[in-house]
Amino acid sequence: MEERGTGTSVAALPTTPPARRRPPPPPPLSPTVTATAQGAVSNAIPVYVHPVVTGIVLGPKSTSCTTDPGTDCCPNDTVGVPVIAPVYTANSCLSQNQIGQLVARVYQGVGTSPANNITCQVGHLTFADQSPGIVSIDENGAATAQQPGSTIITATVANSSTATNAGFFSTCPPASINLSIPGQPAGTSKVTVAINNLQPLIATVIDTQGNPISGLSLEFNSTTPQTIPAAIGSVTPLFPGSADITAVCQPTSCNTAPFSQIGLFGNGKPITSNPITINAVGTSSTVLYMASTSSRYVAFHDFTTNQTSALIKLPYLPNSMVMNLSGSALYFGSSQGLMTINASTNTYGSTVQSIQGTVLSVSPEGNTLVVTDPIRQTISLIAASSNGVITSYGGIGTSASWSPDTQTVYITTTTGTVLTHSTFTDWQSTNADEVYTNVAVTVPSLGAYFAGPSTTDARSYCSSSTIGTGNPPTVTNQFIPLADQKAVATDQIAATTNGTHILGAHAAANGAATLSDIDVTLPNDAACPTVIPSNYFQSSFTTQALPGINAAAITGVVPSSNSKAAFVTYAGPAAGAPVGTTAGGLLPMYFPPATGSGTLQFLTLGNGATAASAPIVGVFSTDNFTFYVGTSGDNQVHLISLTYPSGAQPTATEAPGAVLTPNLPLENGTGNAPINLIAQHPKKSTS
């Protein structure tokens, strides 16, 4: 058969076109626009015409590309590419460098029924994370896990300016952080380092899937940063002393999460390593500052020159005093304003009359003060550099203690409300069963212990999380949950640097006093559990009477930074005591044991000459060889010398005449004021 008019036989046509012949391209899936200017024409940009997008949802791989397609069903030049990795469905975390394919569905109208699915009509989707560094997402929706944490994923339709929260992504958090000393046998937890010598430290991190993590933004913390500050991956002692160093993965710089997903897959919670103890041997000198709530004068003594200064006069009567760890500034609270002394020049600095009340604490890096105003009933964080209020909370604070990384401060109040403030969770509060009187952060800083009139409680830095429903699930958290409770009354408490003891003291109404030692075992090198049990911190305790001590109040429990000794300070005698009752003139000394009950001894102040005196305040020198104790009755500061024989119990003595007499004039009346405010900072010894 022939086709007329061509002279060509149909049978002679090839069955397939030649290779050089291509079928015409399919019609475009959408109109395109170009821009023209001065004869130049831009590339064509597709314009997608579709119904109004009301929702974009990340979800599972498509099971049907006709009834409810995801982006894995749509052509390459519109939405995405075929799945190149397992689909990430937000029901688990991915380890670092693992890849998950994001599959989205785009909807019109109300709801997410398949009838409203317009995924393949809208054009290319672009994904982005709200918290940078957790995941990287390429142009085709392949998500690669990076640093630990979780984040909301947003989706943008065809390069539009509107992004929609589409889903969630989680990179697995650390399950453990192991800190080790290079060149030392595995498990070595202590090392002696010479002054000004750098000691490297290695942090090995394993995630919750058992895979290693690298490149984390870890914080390295020291329990005594004044003498042995920690840097990233190393420590260099500046003065003699002892410190425990830990590495912390701390939100928001590490393992962050959206607030409503804190605790999901372990994201949004801190993780702390095992501690490494750094000992720096030697002696250092001290500059000691002495003040009183009964005098407007301040004295300081430089033990390098062995000279007591001329008195520095404050404009108002102080009710509190704290020194920053650098030793550059002293802060005094008063009902008239916040006062400052420049400790570098030992001159009066300034008064900020808008900041009234009691200074409870200064952060370890020295940038933030905690001030409570009992008149306005506020607790405020104050920027030390500008004297401006950073944030405030209602209430009257009684004590405050910071974590070494300065990220969290724990605050007790007059009402039994326990407060924390952190850069990640802002203010959080919980109500205790009783009114706490003092707080001490644990070592390492996994939480804090709180002194109470019938129990001493611990609260964890881990929140207790309840996982809800949804995609992703909404998580509710109880912050500052109870982690330990011991039936021992304490008024003041302190944590030993080695992390194994919480020391407390209590004065009963009749003036009898007791000392308690809570032997603590903290979770070591472990991530936070989802729910914190009430015995999360394992402990046992012993108590001992303080015979001969007639105390109106316990004013402090002061351990040495080497954890080998501690002193109890108190005011006395007790109210209602018979006329002629004395405080006893005794300074209780306690030597914490490795296990069991420690040894308690008493040092007679002034070698027996001042039996009416009570040791009302004290501070250790940073090298732990001297304890400075201010006393009532004689209004002096006594110097207690300590020795630490190898393998034996420390000894403490007061040499005859080993006192300072600052002679601070009383604000009301004649005579001198007792020293009940004291602070020190180390100084290089000239010997």
C-alpha cells in the first residue's frame, strides 16, 4: 500500500525514530515568566497556579500516589526527588551524619484529608530548620543530622515568602560524656598539675543510639574557677588549690529543643561528664576583706605586705557583701541602694539607689548579681557591668547558689517556693513541703540540695517529662523535681568539692546544735531519664551533736576546696538562754570521711581567752592552709592554720596572737562592730 502524494511506502518507514530525532517536550506543568531589560532576557521562572495553601505536614512515605501523595510522588522539576534515604517520620532521633528524607504533604481548605491534598500542584518545597546547627537540609529534602538537639522544620512553597511550620527533626543527644586525662591509665580521675601548666582533657561522647558524636559545643566547668579555671578541653591552674572539672552539654548551646518538646528523645536536657580532680600544690598569699552589718566601714588586709588598710567608708549601712571570683569588685546590699568597692584600687566605687535590698550571690563569671528587695518583694538578676535589671520575679529570696557554668541559679524564698533561672528555660518555680533556708549546688552540678527545718532535700537539674500526643508530641515538664529527701534538719549546708558530701548544721530552739553529713552518690556520666525518681540521688546520712555550742543560729558551713576539712560558724548564745550563758568560744571542725561518719573536733578560739565569743563567719584561703574566722565578743578575725599530713587527718591550730583587729566603728553606739561579712581572693606569694 502506498500513501498518495508522497511517493513513500509506509512499510518502508523505520519502526523507531533515528537517535537524532527527539519527541517534542511535554507541555510545561505551569506558566513561566521572564524579565526583559535593554534587550537581555532572564531565565524562565515557573509560576504555579493552585488553591490557597492552608497547611504543610511532614509525614511518612507515600503508600499511594493517587489518593494522598507526598512530595516523594511528584515530578523532579516541581517538588522533590524520589526518596534517597529512609523517610524521617519524627518518631525517633537520627545519629550524627545519618540522613533522613523529608516527605511533605500540602493541603488546601480545612483539615488534612486526602481530598484536600494539593502537593503535586504547588511547586518545589524548600525546608529549613528554626534552630541552626541541628540538621542540614538539601534542596531535595534530604536531612542530615548534625549536632544534638531538636528543631521545628519549616516549609516554603515555590520560593514564596511565607514559611509554614511543617514538622520536627531530632538529632540524638549524648547518652554519656566521658572525661579522661591523656597519657593516664583509663579510669584515672585525679592528677596533680603545676601552677601555670596546661593540662589537656579529652571528652568522649556517645549518643543514645550508641554512636560517637564529634564537634560538640561542650562547656568545661571548674568547682573553684578562682584558682583553677577550666577552658575548652584543658585546664591551667593559676593558684594552688583543688578543683573538680566536668564537661557539660548544656542547652541552648548544646542539645537544645523547642520548649514544648523538651525531653522528647532526650533533647533539651543537659548531660554532664564524670569529674576529673585537678590538684595544684603550693601556697599563695591572700587579700582579706572584713565588714559588718553594724558598721559603714570596710577594712582589708594584704598578707603579702602584712598590712591592714585604712578604713573604706560606705555611704549606707550594708546588709550583705559578696565578692566576684576575679577579686575585682565587692558588692554591698542595703535598703538605700547597691554599693560597690573597686577591689583593684581598694576605693569606693558607686551607689545605685534604684537597686535596693540584699545581695544574695554573684555568678561565677562575675556578670550577674542576685538581689532581693523585701520592700518591693522582688528577686532580680542584675547586670554587674551596667547595674541594670535583667529580669525579676516576685518574692523575697533568702539564699542563692549558681551552677559553675553560670547557666542556672537556684534560689530559696521565704514562702517555700523554690526558684531557678536559666538562659534556656527562664524562670521556673516549684513549691516545697517546707520553707528552705539555704541551698548548695551539687558537685558536679546535677542539681542542688536544700536545707529545711525537718528534711534536707535534693532537686535535679533534669526535668521530669510527660510525653503527650501529636506530631511531634507536646511534652509537659516538671522542673526542679525532687531527687532525694533525708529526714535530717539543717539550717545551712554546703557541698564538698569532691562531690561526695553535703554537710549541714542545725541549731534547735534550746540552743543545742547538730552537724549532719549526707554521703551522696550522684548519677555518673549519664543522660537525664524521662522521669526523675525521688531517689535519683543515692545517699545516706549521719548526724553528730555539737556539745558545748550554744547557738542562736547557724550562719555557715564552710568546707575546704580539697574536701578534707570543714568548719561550722554560728551566732550565740541562743535566745532565752540563762543570763551569763556563753557561746562557748568553740569552733567546730569536721573531717569528712571516705565512708561512714567523720571526725568532729573543737578548737577553742583565742586559746581560751574569749570563751564568750562565737565564730559568726569564716572563709578559707584558696590554698586551704588558713581559715579566717570573724568572732563576736572580741570583734576580731582569728587565723586558723591547717596542715595536711600524708595519709593522716588534718590538724588545725590557732597560734597565740594570730588575730586581726580591724576596729570597725559601730553605726549605733560606741566601740567596734563584729566582723560578720568576710571575703578573700588569692594573691601571688612573694616568698
